[in-house]
Amino acid sequence: MSFIASALRERPILRGALIVPSVIALIFSLFNLSAAPDPAALASHITIATVNHDAGLPFPPINVAERMISGLSQRLPMPLQTYGSDAEARAALEGEDVQAVLIFPQEFSLSVSGSDPVPLTLITSGSLTMAVSQLTGALPGMVESGVAAAVQLNCP
């Protein structure tokens, strides 16, 4: 230990050679750790699975959930992936292929066209990074506002 202390006292260039890289690494880490993550870049890595059980309306023949899914795919910053059953979508969620599952029930079109509450199921994964979990935590509000806007604009 005394060898290192004496070498630092006798050779000032050795002090600079040790201090300068440490200061550069400290400045670099301060900027990188304090920089805000890009939400658009994070959102592009989140995939939402959609399952459509909606039977639609007989007259006029319309499936509101299909229109909703196409509208949400254009308005949400996350890609949507369609699955045929709840089990497939939940398996994709457990396999971390998707980060959230949005399920449209069979009576969705009837609820939208009537005065009933609009039932939707949104399931998010618990094994996400902190940034991704913050974005998926905001999904209920984003989906609710998207559904409300789509219902007002697209319903007959």
C-alpha cells in the first residue's frame, strides 16, 4: 500500500492518469442516468394482444369491436396483435411475446349501442421493466379514452 502512496506523491502524472478517466466516467454516467427515456421508443417495444369475441349488431350489420381494434391500432403508439382465443393471448402474455391483453366480450357492440357500461378486460404482465410497467400502467386510461372517442365517432 505504501508503494502506491509513494508513487502517487512522486509522480504527478500518475495522479492525472488515474483521476481524469474517473472524472470522465462520472460525468458520462451522470448524463446517461439522468436522461429521460424516450416514451415513443419504449412504446414501440410494447405489444398489445387483442381478442375479439364481439358478436356484432344484426341491424345495421356492424361489429364495433373490429372498428375499435382498427382505430386503436392507428391511435395507440403500441403495435396490436390479434389472437383467436383468450388462452392463446394469455399464453403469449406469459411467454412475454406481448405485454398486455385486451379482450372484447361477446356483447360489446350491444353495450356500445345501448346505455349499458362497456365491458372490456385488460390484462398486463407483472414481469416488466420499470419503464415498460409505467407505460402499461397508463394503458387503461389510454384505452378508455380511445374507446370513448371511437364510440362517439364510429357508432351508427
